[in-house]
Amino acid sequence: MGSVRWAFRCGSWTPTGSDWQFAARCVQREEKDRIEKFVFAKDAKSAMAGRLLLRKCVCERMGIPWSAIRLERSPRGKPYLAAPLKVRPDPGPEPPAWSFNLSHQGDYAVLAAEQGVQVGVDIMKTTMPGSSSVPEFFRIMTRQFTAYEWSVIQSGGSEQQQLAAFYRHWALKESFIKAIGTGLGFNLQRVEFHLSPEPLTQKYALRQTKMHLDEEEDDDWVFEESLLDTDHHVAVALGPADNADSAPLRPALPPPTSFTLLSFSDLIASASPLTEEDPACWDRFKMKAEAPQRQKETHAST
Ligand SMILES: CC(C)(COP(=O)(O)OP(=O)(O)OC[C@H]1O[C@@H](n2cnc3c(N)ncnc32)[C@H](O)[C@@H]1OP(=O)(O)O)[C@@H](O)C(=O)NCCC(=O)NCCS
């Protein structure tokens, strides 16, 4: 069984013209068009990094040539490998299928992939709310968490600690929702997290946090939590594959892996162009502002 945990620091990525043009040629045309539509460079860079992470993972871990990879999205937006369906030309049993997912928020894009299980990943940066006080922000978010989760979040000392607990819970919930692929259509009150008492660290991933589904502890799911830096939480949800029998997931999983930080050269190490040169895409990218003014100020104040 294989595991991949990769991170790319897109927040501090300042692509050159040739970097950006090459990257734009190495993603599917409809994704290039989608990325071009972002108003802000920050969003375009994180979406681009996400596409390169996905293709790199499929190419290097599943052994599929970059140009043969065809990624599509489920009706709710989750990317999956649409072609080629058979990875190995030789007969014999297929190895367990890979599942992958990505997230981009704050300063990073992250990808988690695993063989034989469902995967969802979510990264959250602890930031002060943009336009309201912390209590008002929590009030608006009341329905996203259970009464027990709010008691844990609000038991943190300072507002910064409460926000860190809030975003930790958020990343956990999102990672589960992203693994099952349902997006907004899931009642978040059905899942409740019981956090590991051990503090999160940048050095290794913890797997102690438990999920309760419909008020019962659910041991079919495992959650890996780590910090990429002091204010970026990452949660990886690992659940039974759709076709899995009732064997417990935990003994089958390899030990938790921490995220490896990739450079842009790593991202494109296996890449090959899929579309023709388009120098104008760099001109269009250069015209974009980095981020909305309010977001820049909010992040600067944290
Ligand atoms: C769209 C959604 C999947 C996550 O979006 P997000 O947290 O804003 O964004 P992230 O950066 O974590 O993830 C985005 C990536 O997830 C993937 N994704 C998109 N739809 C997905 C889905 N239905 N399931 C799993 N992954 C999905 C994509 O790769 C996407 O990046 P891309 O569009 O650049 O390829 C969805 O979970 C959502 O809308 N969630 C909000 C629900 C909510 O209220 N959550 C509160 C939690 S407490």
C-alpha cells in the first residue's frame, strides 16, 4: 500500500513567465481556462499548483505517462482519474486502486493519496475573521459544529487559541466531507470530532482523533492531523473504499506520513505539455492583483 502527502507553498510562489507558461501547458485545456478566470493571482496559483500535484501523483505513483492522464470531476466537483482505466498492461490482479484529494487554502496547496482506501484532505489557516469579531464569527458558524464541539472550541484560552481549535475542527469535518465527495449536501451535525489530547506538531502526523457519526464512534474512519507550520492545520480522512469488505481499516494502513514540501521544480519534474504555447496567458496572469486588499490586511494582522 502506498501513501503520498505533498505540500506546495503557493503563497510565496512567484512564477517567472516561462514557469507559468510551461505550467499552463501541462494541465488540461479546460483547467487552464478555469485557472485563467480567477481574478486574483493567489487563487490562480493555488488552483494551478493543485492540478500539477494531481497529475504528478498519478504519473509518478500510478505509473501513467503525463500526456495519457485524463482527469475529470464528479457531479459535485471531486477530481478522479477518468482514463486510462487499466493502469498495468500485464494480466494478473490489479493492485488496490489509488484515491486522491487536494486542498488549497492559506499559503499552501496539499495533496493526499492512498491505495485501497477513500481519501479526503483539508488545509485551514488560522486567521482572524475579516469583517466581524471572533464571537460574532462563531455565532454565524453555530450550525457547522455540535454543542460538544463548540464547548471544546470555546474552552481555548485566548481568541487565537479558540480560532486554532475552530479551524482544526473545520479541517477535520471538511476532510471527511471531501473523502465521501458530497460537498455542501451533507448535514454537518451528523459528524462530531473528539480530539486527541496530544498537541499537533509539524514533526509527525497524529491518528488519535475520533469521529462520531450519528452519535456513535465510527472506527471505520481514521483521521491524520498535522501542522504544516504554526498556523496551517491539515487533516487527512481515510475511510473504507467503496468496494472494501468489512476488514478493519487501521491494520491495513501504512504508518502515518508527514507532508513533504515540494519545490516548483519537483511539481513539474515529470510534466510534459498537453497544449500549444500561449505566451498571452502570461500577459493575462501578470495583470492580476495578488489578493483582495481586505484579505491581505487580515492575513498581515495574524
Ligand atoms: C467544495 C468543497 C469540496 C471544499 O471546498 P473548499 O474547502 O473551499 O476547498 P479546498 O481547497 O479544501 O478543496 C478544493 C479542492 O477539492 C476538490 N473538490 C472539489 N469538489 C469536491 C468534492 N465534492 N469532494 C471532494 N473534493 C472536491 C477539488 O480538487 C478542489 O480544488 P480544484 O477545484 O482547484 O481542483 C466542499 O467541501 C464545500 O463546499 N464545503 C463547504 C462545506 C461547509 O460548509 N463546510 C464547513 C465545514 S465545518
